[in-house]
Amino acid sequence: MSLVVAKFGGTSVATPERVLSVAKRLVQRKRSGDKVVAVVSAMGKTTDDLIALANQVNTNPPAREMDTLLSTGELVSMAMVAMAIHSQGEEAISLSGRQVGLVTNDVHGKAKIREIHAERIKEALEEDKIVIVAGFQGIDANGDVTTLGRGGSDTTAVAIAAGIHADVCEIYTDVDGVYSADPRVAPKAQKIDVISYEEMLEMAAAGAGVLHKRCVEFARKYGVTIHCRSSFNDEPGTLVKEYESHMEKALVTGVAHDSSEAKFTIRDVPDTEGIAATVFGALADANISVDMIIQNISEDGHADISFTSPKADINRTREVMEAIVEKTGAAEFVVAEDIAKVSIVGAGMKAAPGVAAKMFRTLADAGINLSLITTSDIRTSVVIPGDKGPEAVRALHTAFGLDGDDVFEETQLSAEELAAKMAKGR
Ligand code: ADP
Ligand code: ASP
Ligand code: MG
């Protein structure tokens, strides 16, 4: 007998038929002797629809109310899955973030999990029920509903798996696992059988939305093995686990891209001590996360500072920047929304010089201009014009020898589902 947490993403529960097939999978699993907790996302593009609904009454809705609204999507699907399980003759109980005791901080829209009181789940499992938990949501210390950020149901699943000491956390999605690039962008991308937490974390941070970044952080911290696999077939997917010496350290394991960030540049800010601390301190106080940072020193005692941050926070970032320009006497700030971040990730990069140079040469040969560059031990990222993202991913995938013979063919998603997925910012 195993204790399994299985998470199903929006596409996997998009229609009543798919809800029934998720229920069937869970029932079979239970009948094979396992104890099963399922975590579910909102059905299809419900979360996008709820955001659009809110925007019809307020283009800058209060974050607390937004969380209350968005959390309803997952409540619908958890009840649907529980009902579908009952229709197949097994007992199931659905539990919201509140009912499951998932406590977060109070940062609405991107709350971090503080603790889980898993007693209710354990009791229900003891009573031989299949437990269905609403993903993406929790409550803060005041009892207000919070959400964990787009794609956050993955994190709910891993946190619960850690909380109940599950044997594995299975993340069921609409592709066969983690690929060497988004297969919808690079059709020659290949499924990766096993990937270390370290590399997966960098892939997720670089925009590989197949797994939420914080879910990988959680998994690493608590030693939870993730099995990312398809909800449309029974093929084994990708195992995400601690690096073991027999695992290959490829120079480049994957290429990721991210179009969800905007680039801000503050021009002619006085180049004095504490300026960077003032700028980034103000952003941190507003809970705006910053990814890439670059400072150019100019000759007359002024500097330009550029950074990237999520487009989802663009209104608040503009407000913070307006105040910063005023406070520091900078000339102005400009925003570029039409950018893409493209990254290569590989544990073998640490020990191999020349990987970044090859990346820049490949992009130059493709006529793609770079505006920001950052590197870490195992990742190099560049910012390029937004419309060049897919082309850059494919060129790098080929240049680093990642192209396989199998070509990814989309068979399971409707055109509407695909469009919603590609538009989804993180
Ligand atoms: P779910 O709703 O199941 O959580 P997501 O849309 O969040 O699904 O994640 C799955 C999608 O992630 C895939 O359909 C794919 O387009 C995208 N994706 C991006 N990068 C990768 C990658 N490296 N490997 C696999 N899928 C990826
Ligand atoms: N429903 C949420 C979203 O669309 C959470 C998730 O699917 O993981 O972002
Ligand atoms: Mg997801």
C-alpha cells in the first residue's frame, strides 16, 4: 500500500467527462490498495475567466477580494470530483484550503504556505475515503482566503504530500512530463525521465510552467519525490528528485522561456551609495519580486538601473517607480512590456566554460539582440524582444544538441484550451 497525493491541473478537469475520468483513475488507485489524496485546480480556464470578470467591475481590484473570487474555481472542481467518485461507488470528501488547515502568510495573490494541519485529511483516509483538496488556496492568520499565485495548485499538492509523509506526489498534467523545452514551442523537445531538484528549480524559475517554482522548492526542502505525468495516458512521466551520482550531468538539460515579465529602466539616477538599496527596498516593501537586475554607470555621476518583474504586478510597480523617481531625482522610468526571457539550464554548465558564449553566438547568428543577461551556476538567461522568444528557444534547443527524433503532436487540447494556456501569464 502506498500513500499517494495526485494533483490534476485545469485541463485535466476541464469538462464533466474529464472529471469522470479523473474520478475513475482515483477509484482504480484506491481499489488497488493505495490511500489517495487528490489536489485539483479550477476547471479549464475558470481562473482566467474569473480574472476577466473582476476586471469588468474594477481594473485594479483589491487583492483580498480577488483571492476570495479566484478561490471559488477550485471549490467547484473539488466538489465535482468528489461527486464523480461517489457516482462510481466509492466514498470521497472534498476539503477547501480552510477545511484542510492550510495556513499561509497574508500576501494576497502570492501567499506562502506557513503550516498545514493535516489531521482532517488523515482522519478521512482512516475512514477509507478518497480525499479531494482544493488547490491554490489557503487562509491567513485572520482567517481570510489567500491564493498561492498562478499555477499554485502544484505547491498545494507537494505541501500536502510533505505534511502527510506521502510516498510520492504525482502531478498529472496535459503533457507527458517535463520536456527539454516547452514542447508546444519546440516540437522536437524530448521528455526527461529524471531531473534533479536543482535543475528543475532553475527550469521553473526560468519559466517552464509545467511545475510551479515553489512546489519544487518545497519538494527539495522536504524530500518529496515528484512524478510529473500525463492525465491522458498511463505512460511514466518525469521523476523530480535529489541528484544521485548515476544521473547524467548534461551540459544543457533544457531551454525555458518566459513572457510574463516586463523590463523597467530608471534613467539617470544619481550614482550615490544606497541608491540600489532604496530602489529595491521599495519594491520589496511592496511585495514585488524582481528577477534580473543590471546597472550601467554613466560618466556624469548618474546611472541607469534596469530590472525585470512580473507583468501581473505592473500597475503597482509603476506606482513604486513614480515615487522612486521623485525621491531620488532620477530623470524618468521606462517600461518595456514586449520582452521574453530565454534561459538555458544544465548542471554540467558549472564545470564547462564556453556555454554562455555558445548561447550568445547562436542568438547573434539568428539576428536576435540581447538587452539583459544574467547567469547563475547552472543557468544563463537573456532578455530579448518578445516576438523572438519561440525562435530563440528552437535555435538554442538545436544548438545544444537537444532535438530528438520524436516530434510532439498535440492531440488532446481544443484550440480554445491551447489559446488560453499560451496566454496564461505566471
Ligand atoms: P496544469 O493546468 O496541468 O497545471 P500547466 O499549463 O500549468 O498545466 O503546465 C503544463 C504546460 O506547461 C504544458 O502544456 C506545456 O505547454 C508547458 N510547459 C512549459 N515548459 C515545459 C516543459 N519544459 N516541459 C513540459 N511542459 C512545459
Ligand atoms: N487555478 C489556478 C491557476 O489557473 C491554480 C492552478 O491551476 O494551479 O493558476
Ligand atoms: Mg500548472
